Amino acid sequence: MLFDLPPHADLYAALADRDKSWDGRAYVGVSSTGIFCRFGCPARTPKPENCAFFETVAHCMEAGFRPCKRCHPLKPAAQSEPVIQTLLDAFAARPDHRWREGDVAALGVDPSTARRAFKRHYGLTFLEMVRLDRLRRGFETLSDGGRVIDAQIDAGFESPSAFREAFAKLLGDAPGNLAKDALLRADWVETPLGPMIAVADAKALHLLEFIDRKALPKELADLRKAARGSLGFGRFATHDQIAKELEAFFAGTSPTFQTPISPLGTPFSQKVWAALRTIPAGATVSYGDLARQIEQPTATRAVARANGANPLALIVPCHRVIGADGSLTGYGGGLWRKQKLIEVERAYAA
């Protein structure tokens, strides 16, 4: 499991020693370069604050990292299964191609065999891998202030409409419809549980969600409406602050978040969210407990709705609310993430 890995300090020591015994067991993502490596990588050892450790290739790529061209973290599996090497070579030769199952079959590879091989070694399929790479390249271009057409080319989409469609699903609208020099700006934040979208202005964080949350498009639409259309791509110091605090949280060094927040919600929701922030890391409460805490003991269902509408994952810790019977109940980011977050915070409680 993801958090069975040793503490950050122990993994960093192994990385600094280029301990090859960790090959295939863990990988390092380097935030300053955007790449992920094997522990025996010959490149200069990065600073510890720039390192995030992952158990699988899938987690690295979902967090927005790309494979290192010096240590080739995909290579061991490729050498063990020819089908993997065939497809990786084909992808390297045509990185901008929009790959489909028909392309895989045209290479003489059975698509079902390819799916099983990639899933077994990397935790994701070949088509999922190339899609993540396209999205990462496109998002990086937009975040750096690039034009939509440049992002389309970088992402390897066949047409502007295909690119806009993909980002419409991710952010709730086509990139070209988002404001330039916007007051609210969206950027990609990497975490061990997958990439998140952070929306902030120069003073506060308004949204922090995992990119696969179903409510994300509506939340972004509501924010853009509230900002009178002034929502775009980019990064403020607020993004840098929350990224550092998330890194410290997952590294086990700090359970608290000091980034100023300004979530969009009703007065009742704001009251519930404020109460959520008083629950200490490592503790859990029921919806009934939370209703009593805000002195509205009959409002359990309304509290549950407000909990589900929380737009600031982790910062407003709605994952600390469980069913009265101790069950995990629902979580917009997925129950598997809720379980992982509770496991992380048990260490803080201890």
C-alpha cells in the first residue's frame, strides 16, 4: 500500500546513497524538474524539500511527473516483457500521436495483452499513460502563460476541438474561454494521492480538489460566475504556499495548513466548514457529532450536504467525518483516498 513506504527522511537517505535495492519498490518525483527517477539515477541528488516519494509509476504520472531520460524508470519492466518495450518505443517515436487501441493492434500487439502487462508493471494501461502525458504537457503550457494553440500542440491532440474537449472535462470549460490575467487562477498541484487543481487569487485559496472529482466542473463554473468571468490559468504565491504545506502534510512533518482560504458557500456551509477545521488530525467525528457541535442537533442531513459540498479538500478536513457506525461513508475524492488520509493522520495522533 502507498503509505507502507518508510518515512521521507529514510527514503531520502536511500536516494542519496543511490540504493538500487529500491528499484521497482519506490520512485522519487522531483518538483524542481518535473521528472521522476529510480533510486539509482546518476543525476545529481535533488534537495530533500523537492522530493516526493511514490510506490508506483502510476502514482508518479498521476502526480504530473514525467520519466527521467537518464535512469529510465520504465525500462526494467520493458526489458522483462517485449510487448511493453514495443509500445514504449512506438510512443517515443510518435509522442504527439493520439493513440488508440487500433494503433496498438496495428503494431502486432493484442490490446488486452498490452492492458494487462502495463497494468501489472505500472498500475495503469498504455493508453492511460499516454493520455496523462498529453494532459501534463498541455497544462504546463497553459500554466506558463502559453496560448491555447501552443498547449494543444504540446499536448499532442489532433485538433483544437479535441484539446478543448479534454480540458472541458477536466476544468469545466475550454481553455480559450478562460480569462487572461485573471483574478482567479487555476494550477496543478502534485500530491501522493494524485494531482489536484488549486484555484487562488493573490491573497487566498478558493478551491482545492482532486482532478477526478465529479463536482469539479460545477465548482469551477460557480467560481467563474462569482468572479464575473475572471478565471484563468496561472500561479500566485498562494499556490506555492499550499503546495509546500501539502508536501509537509504527506511527509508527516505538519498536519496544519496556514494558507488563507476563501471558499464559496452559504452561511450554513461556512459554519460547518469552520467546525470541520477544529477537528484535530487523527480524530474522527460523525455527522451527528458535527451537528451538535454547531448547536443544530437536528440538522444532520444538512451538515452531511455541506460536508459533501466542501471545495477545499484536506484544508477543510471533511475526510474526518465518518458514519455513526464507524463506516467511512461517502467522500468526493473517493473512499480509497479517505482511508489513506485517515491512515496518514493516525501518525500525527500517535
